[in-house]
Amino acid sequence: MESAFIFVIHSELFPLSFIVTSIGICNFVCRTITMAAPIVAEAENTMIPIGIIIISNLAGVICSFGLKPRLTLDPVRQSLK
């Protein structure tokens, strides 16, 4: 379900020529973080995983304020209307 939401919202936020690139960048970053998850989960200090979750959530909230919907549609989407 999350993947479908990503595809729908990307068309509202980015130009058509950048959609595939942005999804690829997000996919690469997510897979890299996923590979590091077992290392973080096995940390002796239990505050490390909790701190990483809090920091990543705060970074997501802060970054979401910078997203603005585009006012113009792509030529392809205009021709469909």
C-alpha cells in the first residue's frame, strides 16, 4: 500500500522527468538503511536504537515542510484532461 501512495504523491510533487530518479534515490537509501538495521538493533546500549528512530522521525517531519505541490501540470497530464 505504501508503494502505491509513493507513486501517486510523486506525480504531484515532482516533474515527470524526475519521478523515476527520485523513486530510485529513495529506494537506494531505504535499502542501505535496512542493511544497517541489524547492527543498530544489536547495540549494547538500548538508547542507540531509540535515538536513531527519534532522529529519523524528526528529520522526516522537518523535510516534509519543504515539499510543495506543483502548480502546473506536465504536458502529458494536461493532454489527458
